[in-house]
Amino acid sequence: MKLWRNLFALALAGLGLWALLKFSHDPLTPTVRKHMEEYIAAIESEFGDADPVCLRDVGPFPINPKSRFLPFGCTDCETLVEAKLIRKDPASGEYVLDKLGKAHYQERMDPRSVLHRTDIRRKDVSRPRLCFGQTRVHALVEALPAIPFGSQKAISVRIIPEIRDPAPFLFTAEARALGLPEPKQEKPGAPWLLPPQIVSFITDHGNKIAYFDNSLRYGKWINEK
């Protein structure tokens, strides 16, 4: 009987050690693991406005090259011309979408611009862009412990982005010239992935995301981009 008690005690000790090692090496904090689905959904929503495989603020078209204020994404429209995304209309001299550009052009409504507004004009509320896929979170692989940030908390996580339906244009030299990332595939049929990236956000007292601040770095990631 004493032998069995000793064996049982050793088994419990071993189980406790296994649990300690398992959770002490968990790359995700308890808060992030608890709110993972919510955080991933928020990050993907943020990608909707700032998708890395999109060129933002490139319209709306047509664009008069003599205009004093060119769209931010078309301050050097000739780069887009060289990529055959837009062309200069010979009759008007304005920049217009080319065939390839038309296939990837979108105008997203900016809800922050229409709130409490009645005098809405298209150029004031549209977020014109050229998109060559859709970025989602393939995996949330690591998180730093939260730190105080005023009356709130800051959290940084490392994610692996996945590009859904990448356009062939993403794999061209023209796309590299425009600063677009090139997704990679481990093997045929595998997801198209981008290198891991850090996402930082501020949470309220209920650990809900209040807003994103991707300029924020701390802890062991303080020198990372």
C-alpha cells in the first residue's frame, strides 16, 4: 500500500511539472489566449482599412496631373503607368484606369468621414485603392505581457498574415517596385503567407481593443519594426 501511495505521489508530481512546463512556455499570455478570436477579428478589420497588398489613396479617377493636390497614392503616377495599372488619356491628358487597374480598383466608404455629415461628396468619403488580394490572420503565434499605457494597457502580438486569392500581379517586378509584398507558399496547395509581423494595440479595462498603435514597441521587441 505504501508503494502505491509513493507511486501515486510521484505521478501527481510529474503531472504538476508537466503542467508547469507547458504553461510556462506558452507563447501567448492568458489574456490574449482568452480573447484570441476577438483580437484576430479586430486585426483583420484593421487590415480592411490598411491591407498590405493594397495601394491606398490612388484615386478617384480620372486624375488631372496639373492638379495642385494629387492623391497621396498617385503623387508619382508614372510608376503606376509603368505597371500598366493606369494610363494617360491622350485626349484629356488625365490619368485613367487601365484594364489591369480596373480589375483591382475599389472604393471603400470611410465611416469616420460620414458620421454626423449630411453634405457628403464622393471624393470626401471614398477610400480609393488598388487591391491584389485580401489579408487575413493565418495564426497568432506570440504575445508580450501587457504594459500600463496611461489608464489603459498596451499589448503587442506577433501574427503570420495570410493572403487570400493573391493576384498574379503580386508576383511581378512591377509589384516590388510599388512596395507590395510577395507572399510565399511552403508547398503547392499551402496558404500564401507573408513574413511574421508585430501588431500593437491599446485595450480598455475589460481587455477590449480601444485602438491600434503599430508604432508602439516594448520589451524584447523594442527594436523590431
